[in-house]
Amino acid sequence: MRPLALLALVVAVIAGGCGDSGPEAPRLAAAVTRCTDSFCIAYPEGWEVVEATADFVSLRHPDAPEQVLATAGRINMEGIVTAAGKTWPQTTDAVVRSFWEIIDGGGAELATIDPLQDGSVVSFGTFAGGRLWWRLTPVEGRNAIGVEVRAPNSTWADHADAILSSVTLLP
């Protein structure tokens, strides 16, 4: 086996095993929609709404209520950037990278970042508690909608994708 191929295999095995504890995700179910004053979000049936306000929705999954969580709400991008020690203004991509720098006390690792056609950026990575998916959708100026899904392992990726892809801004 080539040294580079061997290295890739070792990295894949190590990355695949990190943080893969906790319950596996159930099959996706029909979507339930919840709206705030400024956005709507859909989540798979079976998730529970913990809190809902005019600007924020918090969810959890009963299979692991302390480990499988999702939040969606209005956020201040300038606050994220300055918390990471940078100055405002920044690009959406830079805001996402700043977010990852401050998560888990700087211990989180950004694995992927994917800009979308609508100006949103979806990212994925790991932190001490498992896996993290995050979507940042700029609204106006420093205002944005942030959607975060946390889970103990990668089996929850379909749930995270369903939640992150459902964000709809309201006029």
C-alpha cells in the first residue's frame, strides 16, 4: 500500500471513530414546521420543541435529550466575529470560521464548509460532545439566522440536513 493511501486510511479510521458514542439516529419521519416572526424551520417528527419565542426555537430528540439538540434563532454576526478576536465587517465565510474558533472553548474542529446559492453557509465539524452542523443565513447587515444541530455521532447527519435545509426566511 502506498504511504499516502495508508495515511488516508488511518485518518479515515481515526476520524470515523472519534465521538461516535451515543444512540444512533432513528429513520427520518415526516416533517413538522415551526415558525417564528422572522423564519420557519422544519424538523423530523419525533423531535420535541423545548422552547419557542418570537425569534428562537430550541429542539431536542427524546432518544438522547442531553446530546441531540437543535437551535434556530436570530444572531448577531458581529458578536461572533469580535468574540473570535477579529474586527467587523467580515464575509459570511469568515463569520462561520469565527464561530468554529469559539465553539467548545476553541476545541471544535471545522471539517467542511459549503456556501449555498442563497448566501447561506453550511458547515460541519466535531467538538468534545460529538458532531455539530451549523447553517448561517445572513439577513441584513450584521443580522442573521443561525441554525445548529448537535449530536453524539454521524448517524444523525440526515436529521441535521433535514433541519438545516428547511430554513425559510419570512418577509
